[in-house]
Amino acid sequence: MDTEAQHMERDRSSGPADGTEEGSRFTHVPDRQAASMSWGRAVFMGMLCTVALLLFSSFVLQPFLIPSGSMEPTLRVGDRVLVNKLAYRFGSEPVRGDVVVFDGTGSFVQETSGGNALGALVRGAAASLGLAEPAGSDFVKRVVGVGGDRVVCCDKRGRLEVNGAPVDEEYLHPGDRPSDVAFDIVVPEGTLWMMGDHRSNSRDSRDHLGQPGGGMVPVERVVGRVDWLGWPLGRIGSLEGTTAFAGIRPADADHG
């Protein structure tokens, strides 16, 4: 009995002198270094995701904020559309009726140099994510004439003609005529004749007839085709196509 009592007493005396239990010496203390590493990892992942989104929007699908009413009713001010940048990457070219985004430098706007490079970079990144209005040189219009086409406005019934065939443009803004400006042009190969759907509120190829290039947009300046509406919620979906140009003969058939 004495031996057992002594053994139990020795067990009690082997603990800390202040009477606390051994486990209490391992109370949790916030690890500032681990928290810092976790925060740094989150920032890195955020930057990585942003870079991935920028690359995706640069080469595949780019959001584009509609800044004006020149394409109403098809596209409205504040709409965010998704531009398919792969649409013309593998040998395909824009066709009549396509709604496209293009760089109007040299055709719709004069080439400029200088400016705030950093500001332009930040603005360009925001625009590529659909968070800011596009650069002043970016436009969205409908392709009305392709290389070789003869585009005339207007016939005796006030309709647009392409290669001698009248075009019933059902997409025009209600009350608008095909054009208040008469023109008769042949589109050079490798270029496009662009017009907005809201003809009375659109500065397009017609406004540059007397300027170098005659309002023609080089095909290589096309950024991509507008295929989807991404905002607002009530308008989300694919952009409705048009059959207005379905009966147009090829340009060589008209001129041959």
C-alpha cells in the first residue's frame, strides 16, 4: 500500500510547478507569418486570374460596352456584348449583315501619336473586361458591303441596293430611312462598308466618303463579331441574325 501511494504522489509531482496542466502550454497563438503568406497567395491568385481573363478577352471572347445609340434597336446604350475574336481567325471573313467591332484608326479616326501610355494601358485593360467604354478608335457597326460590292442608296422606293438588288433592312431603327445621304460606291477588295442600324444617329462610312480611304474599313482592322449579349439580364442571349442580304448576288456576278 505504501508503495502504491508513493507512486501516485510521484506522478502528481512530475507536473509543472505552478499546477497547470501540460496541455495548457500549447495554447494557440496567431501565426502572423502564415497569415502574411496566405494573404500574399490570395493576391497572387487574384493577379493570375486577372491576367488569365485579359488573355482570354484578348484572343477569344471580349466584353464590349456599347457607348452610343448608333446601333439601336439592335444594341442599346449600356449593353455589354461579347465579341467573338475567333470568328475570323481561321480564313473566314466578315459577311454582309454581320455586326462587328473594329478599330477605326485610319478610316473613321485619324492616326494619333503620344499621350499617356500608362493611362491608355489601364483604360485598355478595363475596356477589354467590359468595365469601361472602349477606346475612341473602336466602333461597332453592321457590315453592309464587302470587297467588290457596289452599294447604292437609294432606289426609287428609298431602299438600299447591293449589287443591283434591293435590301429590306428590317433591323433599322423605327422611322429611319436607309440613308439621308445619297451615295454610289464600289467597295475595294480587302475592305468593308460599315453602317449603323440607327441611320439618323450614326456616324459611319457615309461620313467619310470625301476623306482618304473613303470610309472603307480594312478587314484586318476588324476585332471580332458580336455574337452574344451579356447584359442586361433581360437581354442575355445570342444576337439575332438577319436575312436581309440573303438574296444578294456575288459581286463578280454583277460586274461580270
